[in-house]
Amino acid sequence: MHTAQPNWVDYLQFRKDTTGGRYRIENGNEKPFNVKRLCVGNEMFGDWQLVFLQLKQYIIKHNIVGKGNVGKGP
């Protein structure tokens, strides 16, 4: 699984004793951001777009990102 998105959740939401929390503090934000909702991203509607995905591939991407966030929270 690609790790960038779960790492962002760690950065935004977790305490200072996690890797993401330490990076957030180093960047000047002591407290977690208390994000209430994260979105997977927009569907790409046309093959002229750089990262266009057919519906089947988009569903796979969506499910991978969602699984990376199950149980994530402060």
C-alpha cells in the first residue's frame, strides 16, 4: 500500500510521540489539527488529464486509501 496518505493523517492528527506528530511540531504546530474529514480526491473525468483513471482503477485507488485510514484518529 502507498504510505503517503496515512502519513498525512499521522502528521495532522497524532500526538507528539509519533513520527508525524514530531514533524508537525518541528514545522511549528504543537497541537494536532483536529481534522474532521479527509477526502480521497476527485475522479478524473477525461483521458486528457494526466492521471486519468478508468472507473475500475479509481475504485481500487479509493479502497486502498480508505483502508490506510481505518482506525486512524487521535
